[in-house]
Amino acid sequence: MIAPTVEDVGADNEVSVDGNGEEAEPVRHAADPGAPSKKQVGEHREIHIPFRSWCKWCVLGRGRGIQHRKAGASTVPIIGVDYFFLTKGGVHTRKELEFSLTPEGETELEAARSRGDLVKYLLVRCFQHKAVFAHLVPQKGLDEKNIACDFVLQDLEWLGHTRIIFASDNEPAVQALVTRVIELAKVECKAFEQLTKEQSAASLLTTP
């Protein structure tokens, strides 16, 4: 067989010849149904809405970058301990209540607690896991049965940290509670490698 020439098939037609000199049809590729047209690409680039998987900028916009962390942040988990009062009007710190910070004000506060107008809670907050625990306690500071201390120890066991820094304000009742918790943790929980405390004047209810 004589192979066809350009004059035989025309300039716009294509004819391929296989290894045996036989004529063969050219390979045809199916169009990608997911590929957009030039018009669709141009319209999408104006506002990039809705999201399109074929758009590089849409895909990059959904990506997750490296988290921005505070410089010099502690690598040891910080556990905050504080108190708050729950009333019909919501959650309040001691300073936000209408009772003065005098002995007379404390007497009025205890009377309000006896009437059930407000209740005292112990707040335990893990700044690393963002976990928050709240426990109804019979009194501020230490109690005879170490009820508040047991609450904190249970929270620490649940969190599973082996190194901890306690953070609290300078109130004597909170300081006494944290000190007692550290003493009990060293005796009852052998897994702890580090237990220390630091003092902070800011309330844990408002600290981010």
C-alpha cells in the first residue's frame, strides 16, 4: 500500500501511520467535565464566590496556617484557681457584689448565702486545654474535710498533667487552698514532676 500524501488528505486533516505502515485514527482525548471555561474563570475571579476546588486562591484561602502563639508563653500548663458567686442576676466576682469588703459586708454576705440568695463556687481553669471546672463549696479557703482540695485534685487527675503551675490572686483564702492542694498532690499523686504556684492580681473570670 502506498502511504497517502498531504495532497491526498488535505492540509487540515491528520492521518497517522502505525509501525506496519497501516493508517490509524488519531487518539482523541475526552474533555475534563470539571474544567471551567475561560468565561467561568473570569467571572469567578471577580468575587471568588462560591468556593471552587479548581481555583488556586479559593483552596489557599481555606488553608490552615501556623497558629500565632504569644511570645515567651509558658510550656508548663497553668491551672487557675479562683472563686465566684452565682446569683439570680448571673455570675459575679466578690468585688462586683453589693456587699462591702469590710467585716460588716462579709457578715451580710454570709447572711445572703444562708437565705439562698447567692452561692459560692470554686473555679478551676486550665489555660492550655481551655477546660473550666466549677464546684459548689461550703466555704472559702480550707474546710475541715478538704472538700475543695479534693475537687481540685480530681480536676488535675482528669486533665492528666504531670507538670503544673498554679495561678491565683493574692487573697489569703485562695493562697491557703492552693498551698494545701500542692501538699496533698505530692503525697497522693506520685505522677507529678513539678507543682509550683505563682500569684496574679487579675481575676481568672476576666483573664483571657
